[in-house]
Amino acid sequence: MSSTSVSGQKTAFAIVAHPDDIEFMMAGTLLLLKDAGVAIHLWNLCNGCYGSVQYGYEEIKRRRWEEAQAAAREIGAEIHPPIADDLTLFYDAPSIARVAAVIRRVKPDIILTQPPLDYMEDHMNACRLAVTGAFAREIPNYGTLPPEPHYKGETVIYHAMPVGLMTGMRQPVEPESFVDIGTTLARKRSMLANHTSQGDWLSESQGMGSYLDQMEEFSRRMGTLSGRFEVAEGWQRHLHFGYSTEDADPIRDLLGDRVTPNPRLR
């Protein structure tokens, strides 16, 4: 049974750790889904409070939230407010209950989230919270914060690629499939450009230089790995047990020939 609304419109929910994670890793695919008629929801679980070398705690929180809202408005997406400071997003019972409550309200057919193994804990905890929150959607005896009724419906979870295409232990990670974002790369860059405060932070803390150019370089690297596209995003589907039928792949169904399997995994 699908969670698609009565109108037939599907919903995609991007759940990540920090403001700009969506724009950097998955906005190209989100924009294609939006173009295909899918309702889009965005959620940065952390508020970005430590992502600055020039602004104080309250000021950078305000700026990061305003930047995230501007990016959401640009594509007509609904955005949900963060629930934690940076570095304090934990996989614990209260956090699971809060994430599950929002998932029950949104009822997503598609969840886009970060990989289970990445270079920092916030990314991995955001992933774990999204996965468990989705699993709890159908459990009548599980109570969310605030209380939200459970519902019956499929959701398919897709994991983006980790930074550097490897785990924190330097083990390579291959996507299951690639999505051609050639027609949405410019809009993806425009969304990311809203996060002006992040540009200074990445340059100072991680030596990334232009974060916009870094995003495009990563997208072109993914396109090369696809063996087919010029620019791409890579995805791994979560195992279906507890979430959907075995062969459910709504991104493939919605985007058609813009999706190609990883040629190295055939």
C-alpha cells in the first residue's frame, strides 16, 4: 500500500544533518522529482550553530536557518525546523520520537538521506534517525514526540554518497545507481548559493575553496563514474524489509532513462 495522497501526488522527504547538505549532495535529484510532480519536503536536523569563524552562536543559527528557508522557497519546497545543535545530534530515544513524528505527518513515499557510514557523526546519526523514524511509521504502540498517529504505507529510502566516496575508515563506497542531473545542475548550484555563510566556513575549516565549484566537481566525478552522464548524483537503496516491497524503486519509475545502474555492479 502506498502512502501517496488521495490526489495521487507522491512526496519526497530529504532528511540530513546540516544546512547545505541537501543542496550539496541531493538537490539535483530532488529538483528532477519536483519537475515530475512530486511534493518536496526538506529537513536539516542540525541548526548549523558551529559553522562559522566570524559569527556568534545565535547569529549563525539565525543566518543558517534563513539561508535554508531561502533555498527551500526557491524550489517551492516545505522546510521543517532543526531539532539540535551541531555535534549534539544523537541516536537516542527522544530524537527518534521527534523524527518519527514528522515522518508520520509528511507520509513520504521517498526518503533521501545521508549514508550510514560517512566522515562525521552528525551525518551518520541523521541517517540512523531517518531510517528508524521511517520504520516506526507503522507501529501502533510506538509513541512519537509530539504524538502522531501511525499509518500504513510504503516508503523507499535512498542514501546519498559519503564525502570522498569512502567511509570514515577509507573503505570505498559505490552507488547502486546514478541519476543524470544535467538539466538541474544550474538550479542545484543556485540553491546552494543561498548558503553564503557556509562558504567561508568550509574554506577556513576544511580548505574546500569555492563550495559551489566543489559541488560541481563532485557532480562531474559522479557523472564520469556512471559511464553515461556528464553530471550525476549517486544513490544506494536501503533494504526493503519494514519499508516497502522488494522491487520498489520510485526514483527509477519517476525519472526513467535519467537513472542508470552502476556499470561496475552489474
